[in-house]
Amino acid sequence: MENQRLLLFAALVFVLFLLWQNWLEFQAKKHPPPLPTVAAATVGSNQAGKPAAAPGQDIPTAASMAGAPTGLQGLSSGQRVHVTTDLFEAEIDAIGGDLRKVGLRTYPESVQQPDHPFLLLNDSSAEVFIAQSGLLAEDQAAAPNHYATFVPEQTDYRLTDGQDSLEVRLLWSDPSGLKVVKTYTFHRGSFLVDLNQRVENGSPSDWRGSQYRQFQRTPPLKTNSYFGGGVVTYTGAVVSTPQQRYEKIAFDQIAKQPLSESVQGGWVAMIQHYFLGAWVPGPDETDTFYTRVVGGNRYVVGMTSAEQTVAPSAAADFRTRLYVGPKLPNVLESIAPNLQLTVDYGTLTIIAEPLFWLLKAIHAILGNWGWAIIFLTILIKLAFYKLSETSYRSMANMRRLAPELSRLKELYGDDKQKMNEAMMGLYKREKVNPLGGCLPILVQIPVFIALYWVLAESVQLRQAPFMFWIRDLAIPDPYYVLPLIMGVTMFVQQKLSPAPPDPVQAKVMMALPIVFTFMFLWFPAGLVLYWVVNNMLSIAQQWVITKRVESGADAVSLKAKEGSGLGLGEQAKKLLTLAKQALPDQKNLGKRKKK
């Protein structure tokens, strides 16, 4: 019954994995990241009743990154510049020239709200996520940071038909003659935005300074969880350096140990389920990557460039790129090395990436992500057909030997040593390997887990319809039909497998379909669809193999052959019969001796 123990162990490990992930999410909400110490002198109130801004506390100067006191901050807001392209509905604030709101027009908020773009960047809700940039100089008054007030050339921009790009300019100047033009360039069909901060030095002296780019965001109030209609995914900061291709920096890690590292190339990002924002410098540019906490619970990840000198009557450009959009692996890979790793498949990326490529290729033919999942599951099942066949044949043989194993248990009772010896003898004589089903199952587990993360992380499945009532493969089945079918298929699989001899194991195995059905009620429909199809294919294969084995067409018969083919129970019966036959002869021999 080792197969049953292995299956039970694998199922329990999977259940514990899900519970562990949800416990981590619960703890994160119960114990949020520690708030920084607030300097009393900087705390005030604004008209909205929010903490007043503490100018300069979130500007990445050397002093602030070294841990200078921070005050609670409310985001200042000025005139808004509205930008509409084929992909974006964005708002840029004249205070700092920050990108405060970005709605993704091709990714609606929900199936029920197709005309409401998903707000990836937002400063007007309880969850703040914004992109900021500015300039740093020895004389901070001679460089506009994200507290400076810019003057937009116009307040409404729209990408018209036939127009490939759209430039949004904001102007800043000071009495000395220094002028800065901040220009966002939006491109048709692209989530990548170019940013240029041009310094025109009209002052009589040299200007020395650098640029910075950063994200500010608050931790999500509501996290995805298995029991909340989604999967547990990472939300937080990520950086990429030549030494570390992909490094997550969680909010609590930012609070404990701020980052300050000189990096050539690379990128910094804030990611969440399906979407991300990333600042991407030039590949040969050297920047200082940093993280820190500002205000009450806003977390910053960003970069500052090397210092440049601009002579009088000269100009200099500080260029960078900003990606704000979905996690599309091919697009991200073309923008910067390792940026595609933000599509986080975990440790099984080496397996997950080919699976996603195959899933996408099938979708290109069928045009439906639900059917693509079904056909991918079939292909995976075919690839592992021989391994599965070995496993199911082993299970069928174990089921065939179940009556003989029961007789051995009655014969030897609590003598485990003799029982095990007898069982090993039976397995050897019948050429049955009790562990024959283990290796095939273990080999397939990494592939199943990798496919699970492919389906969980693929933004292509978000709001993708399948058929009938399933209009979004990324959310739970609204009528719970697929989870119930999955539970039935698990129950059928158990009936085809040998029953555990241990009553406790048998009860646990019987309860697993109910437990998994309950959990899968809140799983995304795409994941449940994969599980249902896989179970159905497994049932068909297992049923055919079991019938072959039980009919004797695929296994050695249990009937004994002369001297060696008998089962242990039959051998015991034969020895007992011979003993009874010999007993009368011994009695007659005794009588003859007396005479």
C-alpha cells in the first residue's frame, strides 16, 4: 500500500502548502510592516484631515537615504494634465510632474465593467501607487524635485488617428535663468513611456546635478488568497542587477534594511498580480538603487543617476524609460534583460516558460484560452503516458493482491516482522514492485506545479472567456460546477485505487475529495479546468489498465504452479492437509510397536 501512502502524503503536502500561503497572507494583514518613527515637529494636518506633507523627506538625498527622520505625508496635488492614448487614460500632476493615475484601456476593471480601465497607478484611493521623478543638485532650490510646481503646455492630450506618438511637456524655471522641460512621450500600441528631463542652463555658473526616478506605493489592503477568489501572489518591490537577476524586496524588508547600491544597467520595479511598473535606465548607465519608507506606510524603490555638469548657455538631457502595464513576457524581454522574470513562476521557471510557450502556441490556433488549457493538459498527459501507465499498472497489481495481503494480515496478526517478510516474498514471487507507482508520480509533480503557476501568473487568462457561464478564467466558477465535477473525479479515482489497509488512512483518503472540492470552490476557473481534465484523462487511463490487469491479460496469474506459484495462504493450506494425512500413519505405527 506504499502507493496509497505516497498519494496521501502528496495530497497532504499540497493542502499544507495552500494553508501555509494563506496563513502568511493573514499574518501580513494582521501584522503590517512597522511604521517609521514620526518626528513630532513635522506632523500637521491639511484640509482633508490627512497628515500634512513633510517636504523633502522622500527625496533621495544622501542624508535621507542614511535614515533621516521622516514625517507623515499627504500627497500634494495641483493642476492635472489628462492624457488619452489607445492604451492609456493617464493623469500627470503639475506638482512634481508625477504620473499619478494610469488606467489600462485594454484591461478593463472587470467583465461587468468593460468600459472602466483597470487603474494600475492611482493616488486617490486608500492604496497609493504612483511614479515620481525629479532632479537633484547641490543647491536643491536650483533643481525641480517632485514637490516643484510645473507649468503644463496644455491640460488635455489625445492620441489621434494616424498619430504614432504623443509628447506631453511640463515647464519649470527659476530666477537665475535655469530652465527644465519634463517631457513624457507616449507611443501607439506600447505600454513603454519615454521620459526626458532636459536642463537648459541660462544662469552664469555651472549647474551640477542628477536625476532620480522612483515608485511610491502603500501595501495592498486586500491581498489575493486561495479562499478569496484568487491565488497568493507577490506584491512589492523588485530590482535587477548584474549580480542578482531578479531580487524581491518585500515591504517589511524595506523597513528593516533600506537598499543603497551602485548598479550599471538593471531596473527597479513595483509588481503585483498580472501588472507592474518599472523604471528602466540605459544599459550603460550607472545608478544608485535605493529603497526606503516615507510617511506612515508608503514604500519607495527608485534610482538616482550619476551627476552631470551643465555649463552656462548649455543643455543636458536626462533620459529614462517607464513601463506601466501588464506582465507580457515577450514584451518585457524586449525592453530590458530579465524584466520578463517579473512574470514570477518561482523556482520552476525553467519548466514553466516552455509550458507557457506551448499554451500560447495552442491558443494561436484555437483562439480560446479554455480550449488551449484542455489541449495542453492532453499533450502533457500523452508525454507522461508511459510513466503513468507504470504507476497505474503497479496500483492495479496492488489492488489484485489485496485479498492475499488481507489473508496474510489475518495469518500473522501483530507480528509485523513476519508480516513484512511474507509480503516481500509475495511481491517477489508475483513480480510486483510496491514502489512501482512512486517514481512516475514524483517525476510529474514539478510539471504539474509549474503549470499551476503558468495558469496563475498569465495575464492572458484575465477576463478570458471559455464557454457557457464561464466568462473569466481568472476568477472562480460563479456556479461552482467545475469544482464539483473535480470532486467527483477525485472520488472515482479513489475507487479505482487499492484501498489502504489502515482504517485511519482509508478515512483520510475518503475525506480528501471533500476537502479539495471545498478549496477549489474559490480557485480560478482556469486552474480548476486543468485539474478536471487531468483527472478525467487519468481515470480513463487507470480504468483501462486496471481492467487489463484484473482480467489477467497484463499480469502473471496468482494461481500456484508446482512448488512455487502458490500464494502463501494456499501453501499454508497444502502443508496443513499433508500433516493431517500423515497423522493416522503415526498412530498406527505406535500400535504396532506396543504389540
